[in-house]
Amino acid sequence: MIKTRFTEMFGIKHPIVQGGMQWVGRAELTSAVANAGALGFLTALTQPTPEDLRKEIKRCREMTDQPFGVNLTILPTLVPRPYGEYIDAIIDRASRSSRRRATTPSRSCPSSRTPASR
């Protein structure tokens, strides 16, 4: 175990990050990385819909009680993605869990929701 500012900030044992990887950043890999003491990331756009992302985050939470993240890559695409809905899915799942040493996504991410709907 290596103790660094990074490990303390994210509540992990090892200063290792499994970055978001399209098609493989699923609950199985992310939870395995988290259970090993590093910081794993689900890849949001691997999931075909925001609702599928909510389910994948829930599935990952069932596989680990350790911190993990969700990577949302925002790039120009030929077919527009509903980025606001993906952000909302991430915020919804983050706010329904116990957050340890993490920032609230809604503070740092724009959302498609109006303030009244939060």
C-alpha cells in the first residue's frame, strides 16, 4: 500500500487508475480494479442508453463497496449522443450512494436539468 495525496483523496489503497476504455470499461473490470485497491472507471458511452448506464453503475455497486468513477468522453460525433442525459444518469447514481471523499458531480458538471427539477 502506498499512501499519497491521491490515495487519500479518493479513498483507495494504490495510486493506480484504470482509465475509461470503450467497450471494456464495464462493471466486471471496474469492480475488480476497485476491489484490488485502485481506482476503476466505468465507460459511460459503452452503454447504449443513459438508462443502461444507470443499471451498469448499480451493477458495479453490487460488485464492490470501494470507490470507482464513471468516464464520459465528450467528442464530436456523426450521430449526436444525449450527453445531458448521460450526465444526469451519473449524477442520479452518485447521489443515491454513499460518497466517500468525492466531490458531488452536480457541482462540477453541467446538467440538462433545471434547478427546480433537482
